[in-house]
Amino acid sequence: MAGLEGAFLCLGNPLLDVSAVVDEAFLEKYEIKLANQILAEEKHLPMYAELAELPNVEYIPGGAGQNTTRVCQWMLQVQHACSYMGCIGDDEFGRKMTEVANKEGVNVRYQVDSTTPTGTCATCIVSSERSLVANLAAANNFKVDHLMLPENLELLHKARVVYCTGFFITVSPASIDTVAKHCAEHDKIYAMNLSAPFIVQVPPFKKVLMDAMPYIDFLFGNEIEAAALAASEGWDGLPLEQVALKLSRMPKANGCRPRVVVFTQGCDPTLVAVNGRVQRYPVMIIAKEQLVDTNGAGDAFVGGFMSQLVCGKDTAECVRAGNYAANTIIQRSGCTFPPKPEFVWN
């Protein structure tokens, strides 16, 4: 495991998850749906105070990219193997996130905005399913200038794998363009996640994704996001295997490696499309009573996957690690994990 310091870099939207079990009436009141992720509108803002009043509320450092980074760091168990950039506020929530990340060994390089509070994400849980409503606040204010600071550029230059969430598209397209082109020019791996249906349903956001597509070596998404992307391309009714293949065949800027498209499908097999073929990888099945919370499962899968990718392992090992990490996280509340993984390295 030597030489892994700085191997993985993620840019994303750091949010403090405000997580609580709610009822269907709460979902109806705020017009939100399970198994969905949206950005908060004015009508959603009172929900954060309402969640804070619930006896079962928990505060967990989150944001999809930060979850992935924390899980990757946990899997690798090498101090500062993983680095993370995003924007937080100069407040207690921001300080709490910094403290937890440092304790877990992640090298965080937050941009601090003293005029805006740290972003929050309402995680509304009903029977282990969840609805996410993100109030980006300071996370929305990340600037490419922060990435271009010499000490932060050093992290980019050191990284073997760079990852941006689809959610980050709404914040800093210039940063995505910068890191994507850097990876292509220096034969590094650049990865992105579809993250949510709205990313491909809102034309300006989809344009950023498609502009980045030639530089994407690994593209992640779940079955709902994949179907939304297919619909946006006019591929309605096309099986997910074919959607994955079509995306894997889109033009690439760096011809040194083929694009790998990875679609998770909950308890159904994970699809991996590359080189004109689709492989199906079964997930680890657990008893229903062991399932605590699916929040962060997709983020954890990518974190586990990345822990093997930075070590040069093949796709089968990457998926095996991704499944292990996701399986661990869904048996706990929020994106949390035990002190050390029990994953057996091959």
C-alpha cells in the first residue's frame, strides 16, 4: 500500500446530512419522493428546522463526493490517500465536517466562504428508503480559483484518479473542465457520476455532462439515473445493458483506455459495459432485517470501487470492493462505517 498518498482526488459539494426517520405525511407536506435527490426550493427550507426537532435526528458529514472519498479512505487505511475539495461556511457545521474528515485521514482542502453557511442535506428516511433535499448554501460557491492555488494544484498533479459527482455540475463547470482535461493530457483516470435524474433533465446541466463525456474514463450511475439519461437521448425503452454500451462507445479524448460504464441496480446485478461487452456482477444479498438505511449506498459503492482502481486492480476486484463497501454502509445509519474494513484484498 506504499505510495498511495494523494492517489485519489474528489471535487464535490460538502454538506452536513441532517438525517431522520419521517412518515409519508412529511413527504407529502414538502412534495418530495423516496429514492430521489433534488435541490431545495423555497418551499423546502422549513423542513431543516422541523427535522432538527425530531428525537431521532443525526448529523453526519455528507455530500455524495465527500461520502465516496471518506469510504475510499476507510478502505485504503493510508493517511491522506484521498483528498477532497469543496466549499464550506465559516461556522460550527463546517468545523465539525473538517474535524471528522481529518480524523478519518482524508486530506480536505475546503474553500471557506465566511458570508454563507455550510450546506446541508435533509435525509428523510421511510422504511430504509430515503429522499434527499440539498440546500447547497456555501457548497454552491466553490470557484476554480481555489483549485488553481499552488498547494491545491499539487494535489491534482499527484492524483492518479480524479472524480467529480454530477451534483458538482451545478456548482463549477470550469473546475470539471480543468480536471477532466488535465487527466486526458497526463493519461490519468477521470471519473464522473450521473448522481441524479435532474442532472440530465435540465438542459444546461446536461450540456456540462456531455461536454465532459469525451474525457470520462469511468461513468457511474444507478438504474433510475441511467433511465433518465436514456430518455434525454431519445433512447426510451432501450434495455439498460444497451444504454451502458452506447455510452461506453461515445467518443473519447484519450484513446489510451476504453470508457467503462458502471450501472448499479439496487439488489439486482451491477452492469459494467466496456469494449463492446456487458458484464453482470451479483450484489451481496442480506436479510431484510439487516437493512438499516440505503442512504449513501451508491456513494459507498464508488468509494470501494475507487479503492481498488487507484491500486491498479481489474474491474471485477473494483466491483467486489464496491459491493463490500455498499453492503457495509446499508447495515448502518447514514454513510458511516466501523473503524476498519474486513475486506479481503486479492
